[in-house]
Amino acid sequence: MGSTTRRLNIGFIGFGSFAQFLAKTMIKQGHLIRATSRSDYSAHLGPHFFRDMDEFMGLENDVILICTSILSLSEVVKSIPFHRLKKPTLFADVLSVKEHPRQILLQEVPEDSDLLCTHPMFGPESGKEGWKNLNFMYDRVRVRDEDLCSSFLRIFETEGCKMIEMSCEEHDKLAAQSQFVTHTIGRILSEMQITNTPIDTKGFEKLVQVKESTANDSLDLYIGLFIHNRFAKQQMKNLEGALQRVKGSLEAKMEEEDGRE
Amino acid sequence: MGSTTRRLNIGFIGFGSFAQFLAKTMIKQGHLIRATSRSDYSAHLGPHFFRDMDEFMGLENDVILICTSILSLSEVVKSIPFHRLKKPTLFADVLSVKEHPRQILLQEVPEDSDLLCTHPMFGPESGKEGWKNLNFMYDRVRVRDEDLCSSFLRIFETEGCKMIEMSCEEHDKLAAQSQFVTHTIGRILSEMQITNTPIDTKGFEKLVQVKESTANDSLDLYIGLFIHNRFAKQQMKNLEGALQRVKGSLEAKMEEEDGRE
Ligand SMILES: NC(=O)c1ccc[n+]([C@@H]2O[C@H](COP(=O)([O-])OP(=O)(O)OC[C@H]3O[C@@H](n4cnc5c(N)ncnc54)[C@H](OP(=O)(O)O)[C@@H]3O)[C@@H](O)[C@H]2O)c1
Ligand SMILES: NC(=O)c1ccc[n+]([C@@H]2O[C@H](COP(=O)([O-])OP(=O)(O)OC[C@H]3O[C@@H](n4cnc5c(N)ncnc54)[C@H](OP(=O)(O)O)[C@@H]3O)[C@@H](O)[C@H]2O)c1
């Protein structure tokens, strides 16, 4: 690899489906991947999987990438044996909410290690044919080792992601009205058990796709979006209010029509 | 034109945006188009536009295609001077609900004329790059002149539509859970004023598209879907119920998490 693509040792904390999806591309790019997780993934990673968190933290990781669920983040980070670190390290996370991990990491990660909060705006489904033109949000929360941080971001740049630098707060505001609303509508459509019909319109086909991609994500992820994004509750209210207004306007028109007959 | 593509004289009643969209392809195929409508479209159609309904009905139309709004259908059909017809004619409609026009047409159209109820499951937006693989639903409500009916259906077959023969009742059942739900969600998203953000996911981009395509359709069309499809009201209830269940499950989980802290 040339000077622009430095080979990184990347240690994952949490090796569920999204972490595995990211690791595949990182391995393809030539980086060395190690992981620890609540469940045992040694069948997947062989000697690169560490059941023992102490041993994992003693490895020479350049980057420690936190990929646990939103709901377990606080517990997981608080259980990390930071004193085992052999050198300052870049701690990065990929959680779908951003103010919450920023706060926990600032609180728990030793001062001499760097912090980068990120959110790849795609997953195993939308990113299955590559990451080109997909959005990658990041906030350089505490970065002194510029070279290391850039090398890590380059993983996503190289794949063609649209790199968007943004504060964690701004992310959460926007994601509440986009991603959280999308997941909510997907879950409503699942509850309604909507499925393709022989007479689908193009618009309805899109809704079925939204439903299906939501169904692939864990319920923990959705609950995390609601509980740990402080802007989500207002969006839920907006959604309810909008439904009531749409329904109200239909009912008013219906009475008017009834009156005319 | 060969024997398989008979040149038809097609008379439109209602020449709003959807009728104009259909007419463009019919003209391209070589059919002769005439129209009458509440508003004046002579700037559009020149001598082929007839302000006078009596004159229009006296023309030798092979097919009379009803393209008025769902809400005005009953009034419009009841005002047609059927006695002016020079010969039995095929009456067809394209309304987005089907039981309602079927009933009105069976009631009003002279017994010696044929009836075909149809619903092209696309519009100016989804059909702007051609009609290939788009769904076209039809119900041969009262057809004796098989040749004429087939010639009319061939307009859509020729463009590559998926031709789906289905009863009007079955259509309304399916369209309530697909098209009506899609329009409702599109209108809810409009009410919420959702727009693209710099960090859109693919799923959210689809919702913005649903919102935008709904915004292009008239409010009359949406109200018509609700008032004149007897299955729509239940779908509105299902949507509300599903939203309440999704919200309830989030709130329950939130209390549980609060308890743990
Ligand atoms: N899926 C996506 O498309 C996507 C996109 C962008 C960002 N993200 C973010 O990526 C992270 C992982 O997402 P995901 O899709 O893999 O599913 P997820 O359900 O959000 O998270 C699963 C991960 O969390 C761990 N975990 C869950 N509960 C735990 C607990 N009580 N203690 C310790 N670890 C626990 C799991 O460990 P084990 O597997 O070892 O049990 C697994 O590694 C999330 O923060 C999510 O917001 C996901
Ligand atoms: N848009 C679509 O994508 C789509 C797809 C499939 C089927 N359709 C169906 O096609 C029909 C036309 O749809 P559209 O999109 O053009 O918009 P629309 O708002 O549903 O209907 C507009 C048409 O209805 C006529 N109209 C409205 N109120 C009237 C009244 N009180 N008296 C007489 N005529 C009246 C208008 O006449 P003037 O223009 O002369 O005022 C115009 O021709 C509808 O039945 C709709 O369900 C639409």
C-alpha cells in the first residue's frame, strides 16, 4: 500500500451484522481486523476474535471501532479496561445516533486517546453493491493525530462515499426527521402487513422496499433511535399530528359531499 | 396501420392532466382524439375540442373515455346527452376507484353500448419514460363488441403495460391497501414538510420521492380515493392503529430503560 493508504490495525468492539458488513470491505482494502463482542464470533474470525476484553485491549490497535447497539453502548463502554491500552488510540463509533456516544466517549475514553464519531448512512442492504455515493457523516470530536484520523476516513473515501463533516447535534436533528421517520413508517407498514399486489403503483413499490429494509434492522436499533436521539420524540408527535390533520381534512370533505347528495 | 392495430376515434370526457397524458400516446399511435371538458381546452386541441357536449356526443366516436375526477363522475355522467349517440359505443373510464364508476355507468349508459372499467396504475410522473412494465387493470363489465374492446386494450399492450384483468371489487380492495395508503403517507410527509438532507439514507430518499409524486396529484383525486373506495376507511383505521402500536412499544421500552438506570 502507498503512503496515502496506510494499513491499519482495527479492533472492533461489537461484531454483529453491521460490524461484519464494514469489516468485509476493510479486509478487502488490506487492513488487519480484530474483534471482541458479547457473543462468540471465533467461527467467523478465528484467532482474530478475542473473547477476553483484557487481551483485546492489549493488542496494538490503531483504531478501536465501537459497533455495539445504541442501547448497550453505555454499559459496553463503561466495561472497557482502558488501562490495558499500550498506546494512545483513535476511538471511533458508528452508532446511528451521535450526541449520545459523543457524550459517553468524552466521559470514559482516556484524555490522550482521540475521538471520532461517525455514522455511515447505509447498511448491508443499501450498501450491498458497494458504497459509492452513499453518505458518510463524521464529527472529529477530539483529534490530534491527524494522519491516523485521515487514514481511517480514507477507508470510506476510497469506496466513493460522500464524506459529510457535521456536528453530532446537527446529525441528530436531521436524522430524527429522516432516518427515524423512515424507520417508523417502515415499522407501521410492517404492522399493517402490507405486501406487493398484482396492481402496484411505482410509489407503493417504494413503500414496500422501505418496509423490507426496515425489517432487516434490529428492533434494538429502532428503539435506540427513539430513546437516544433527543429530537425523535418531537418527530413522533409531528407524525401523529400530520396523520390527524390528513384524516380530519378527509372527514370534513366527506361530510360536505354527504350534505350535497 | 395493420389489422391488429385499428385506428380508433376516441372521445375524451374530461381533459385534465391525466387525460392529456394518455392522449399524447394515443395520438402517437395514430388514433384520432376528440375531447369535451368543463374547462376550455381548445388552445390545446384546436377543432378537436368541443365545448358543446351535444355536438361531441354526435361525433362518430368508437370509444368514449371518461377521465373526470372521481368526485365529479356522478354529476358528469348524469349530464351526458346519451340520446345524441349515432351508434352503440364502448364507454371506458380510467378512474382510480372502480366499483363506483362501474355502478354509475351500468346505471346510466344505454344498454346497447359496451362498458369497460380500467385503471392505469401510473401517471404523468411514473409513466414519463414510457409505460413499459407498468400495471394496467381492467374489468370487461359489459362487452359484446370483442374486436373494439381488444383494439382499445391494445393501446396499452403495445406500450408494454402489464395487463391485469380483475373485478372492480378486487381492485378496490387491493388499491385501498396499496395506492390509498401510499397517497396517505405521501400527504402525511407533506404535512410534516420533510425534505432531503445532506445525510439521507436510501430509504429516506424513497419516502421523499413518494411525497413528491403524491404532491403532483390533485387533492380531489386523494379525496376521491377515500370517499368512493369503500375499503379505504378501514385502511385509515389500520394505519392509525399501527402507528399507535409502534409508538406504544417504543414508550414501553423507554420506561423499561428508565427503570434500569
Ligand atoms: N444496520 C445498519 O444498517 C447500521 C447502519 C449504520 C450504523 N449502524 C449502527 O451500528 C451498530 C450495530 O448495528 P447492527 O445492525 O449490527 O445491530 P444492533 O442490534 O444495533 O447491534 C448489534 C450489536 O450490539 C451488540 N450488543 C447488543 N446488546 C448488547 C449487550 N447488552 N451487551 C453487549 N453487546 C451488545 C451485539 O453483540 P453480539 O453480536 O456479540 O451479541 C452486536 O455486536 C448500531 O449502533 C447501529 O446503530 C447500523
Ligand atoms: N393522475 C394520475 O396519475 C392518474 C392515474 C390513473 C387514473 N387517474 C384518474 O384519472 C382521472 C383524472 O385525473 P387527473 O389527474 O387529471 O385529476 P383529477 O383532479 O382527478 O381530475 C381532473 C379532471 O376532472 C374534471 N373535473 C373536476 N371537477 C369537475 C366538475 N365538478 N365537473 C366537471 N368536470 C370536473 C376536470 O375538468 P377540467 O380540466 O375541464 O376542469 C379534469 O378533466 C381521475 O379519475 C383519476 O382518478 C389519474
